[in-house]
Amino acid sequence: MAANDYLMRQIEDMARFLGKVLFVKTEETIPLFDEQDNVLESGLLYKRLCAMLEEGDANSAENLLFDEVEAHPDPAYLQVAVQFYADLQHWTDAALEAADFSRQEVLNGLAAVKALYEKRAGGQKAKE
């Protein structure tokens, strides 16, 4: 039980950190449309991920997320990744287990996304 509490705090802290540092996160969801009412690809991805999570397919959703984040390294996709893991963090232990997922995988996924973007940011600075 104490290990789960620790993991939950780690996940919440990392999601909060990424959200605040990278895009001054508010509590609203990922936008589907921009200011000109154009559909945002990142918003569509988030809707697909949510649908997959509703079906209990967290592993396939995570795989799709990483495919898209690697293909689109812009901050909008990072925001989707952070929100995806924040959504998973709110699942019960039983729901995570039923989806063959764990709190440790949530934490590891967040860390992997963070490392991917940090690597890209470091690579861009080196080019400049």
C-alpha cells in the first residue's frame, strides 16, 4: 500500500511538473479545435487515446501515443502525453490490472516522454 502511495505521488508530481513547466497547464482538456476552428491533430490523437482507454486497451493506446510523439515532437503532442498519463493515474488499481498496466508503467511512461523531449531539446540547442 505504501509503495502504491509513493508511486501515485511520483506520477502526480511528474505530471504537474511537466504541465507547469512546459505549458502553464490549466485544468481544461486537450483542445480539439484551434482559434480558427481547424481540427488539431493533437486533439484527434487525444480523442483516440481516450476511446482506447475506455475499451481498457491501455497498452495499445500507449504504443500509439509513442508512435505519434516520435513522429510529431511539437509541444502539443507532449501535452497529450502528459494528459494521457494523468488520466491513467486516476484509474483504480483494479482497472489498471485488468488492462494489464501498472502504476509503475505510468511513471515509466511519463519519464520516457520527458526524456524524449529533453533529448530533442538538447539536440536542438546543440544545432543552434
